[in-house]
Amino acid sequence: MGFTYRGNPSFFFFFFLCLSTVSAYINNNTSSNNGEEEVRRELASGRCNWFRGNWVYDVKYPLYDPYKCPFIDPQFNCKKYGRPDNAYLKYRWQPSSCSLPRFNGLYFLRRMRGKKIMFVGDSLSTNMWQSLACLIHAWVPNTRYTLLRQKGLASLTFEEYGVTLMLYRTQFLVDLNVEKVGRVLKLNSIKQGNMWRGMDVLIFNSWHWWTHTEHIQPWDYMEDGNRLYKDMNRLIAFYKGMTTWARWVNAYVDSSKTKVFFNGVSPTHYEGKDWGEPMNSCRSQTQPFYGRRYPGGTPMAWVVLNKVMRRLRKPVHWLDITGLSQLRKDAHPSAFSGNHPGNDCSHWCLPGLPDTWNVLFYSTLFSS
């Protein structure tokens, strides 16, 4: 299940750790009451580490038909844009010492009736938001819904149930403002957090954009305190930004009304040396990595995030998807993306890996 962190270790201890480490290592659809009782029992029975296990081939997968889900952006719609193989659709995550509950979209809608769920983050949050929309839609394909999109914000409401899935796009969680000197990434400010308040569930994500440089870097300066920097170590910047986010959670989240999740660091597969194939990338990969330990090791961003989570005083459920996602070198769009030219080894096909992230979210949401 999801991990909940409430500790508060020394800032200076971690800062030393970060600096030293950086230098060293950079579908059965049933609406009966009996069916719902079965779901409740299944959710209540999961008492193990859902994030440690392996991928198994399952002929019942995928959990929805990509041609019948109306919410998938071209960027993630690999089948529509010509991906010829199907095996990547068939893998189910199997924890080592238990089984994950099966996703039941009708149960989700009934339990969350009248509630608002907001995904907050970058395009990987979009990936996960669309996945959850498809998972639910597969259970109620004829239900009425309203989909609204505007710059930076989208909402999907399943009208019969009053359940709204929202997406707030922000690359860094902390503020990015245009000022006289240029575009300034403010490591100590989250004024946009006012848009996140009043939700029943928040699912955060960040890391993808912290590594971007040169022409795809969306800022000109970083601001820390009263000083502007042309650049700084990105892991240190990430730590500062996520610490600001943690302070926002501690200050503004009412845990009696809002459940908070953080979807962990999503890996990329541009460099085949990470899994023992130095001449390859995610392109043409058709199977997960099989092995007891992923050769690429734990990303340093995971270490940073782990330290930030321990600073939280409010309960936040960490969906620790990094390790299980590292194994899915086969699950990226690569060349089969409608609006991402080249080789996309950052995002994920739908159906695909983000469906597992949402099964983990669903399992944690209803068992915590």
C-alpha cells in the first residue's frame, strides 16, 4: 500500500547527503451489492508492499480498449499511431507477497460520489489523468460526462455520480513567473497552490522538467530567497522546490477533508546502458526488463523525494512507482506518438503503465 511519512529530520544532514551523493553518483462489470462487497473485502485484504514485485503476462489485459476511450491524447495513443506489437499491453503488476485489488470503475464512482479529484503536475500527470478517465469510462461507457479544457486546467465530470477528475498543469509545482528580467522559477513560492485548495483528493507529480536545459528549459533564472541564479545543481533545486511544496501541504491541507498523494519519479529509457543494452533506447523494445535488480540503479531524484517526504507533518501517500516503472522499457510511445516527434522515451502509451499507477492509487485510496 502507499507509504505515509510524518517525520522531520535535519535539513543540514540531508543537504550534506545530497551534495556528497550528487558528486559521486548523478473485465467483469457487475453492479450488484454482492459485487461491491467482494470489492470491499479485496481492498481490505491487501496488507503488504504493493510496490515490490514483477510483471506477469495476463491475457485479460489491457483494462480498456484504446479505440473506445474518448480521452486519450495523440501523444499517448500508440495503437492509433501505428505501434504494431501488442505484448506491451498485456503485462500486469504482481506484488511479491500479495495481489493488487482489481480496478472497479463503478465502485470508484459510487465511493467518490460528489467529490473532486485533482491531478497536479506536468505531462506525466496528464498521462495518469487520462488513464484514470479511461479506466472509469470502460465500466460506464454510456454514462453522460462533461469534458472542459482551458489553458492549464481541464476537468472531466461523470454527471450521474457528480465525480470530477481535474488536471492542473504545472511543470514544477513551485511558481514560474514572467518578470522584467525574464522567466523566473521561484523555488520558495507556491501562490498557484490557491487553485488546489478545497479538493477531496490531490495527486501531485514533479521531476520531469527539472532536468531540461537550453532551448527546452522554460525559465531564465532561478530565485532562491532574494537571489537570482542563472543555474544551480538541478537536484538541489528540486530539493528546494519540493521542500516548498511540503511546507505548503503542512500549512494548507486539512487532512480530515483532503487525501494527498504523490506519484513518484517516473523514469526515462533513452540510454540502453541502464539495462545492459548500451546501443539501444526504448525504441523497438517489446518486453519488460527481467531481473532481480534494475542495472541503472535508484535515481538520485528518488533519494531527494524520499528526504522531502520525511519532512512532512501531514499524511501524504507516496505512490512509489519508480522501481516498477524502470522495468517497463517497452511501454513508451517511442516513434508511435501523434504529436511528439522523434523518439519519446519519457511518456507512456495508453493503455499501459499509467493504468498500473492508477490501480495502485485506487488500492491505496480505498484501503487507507
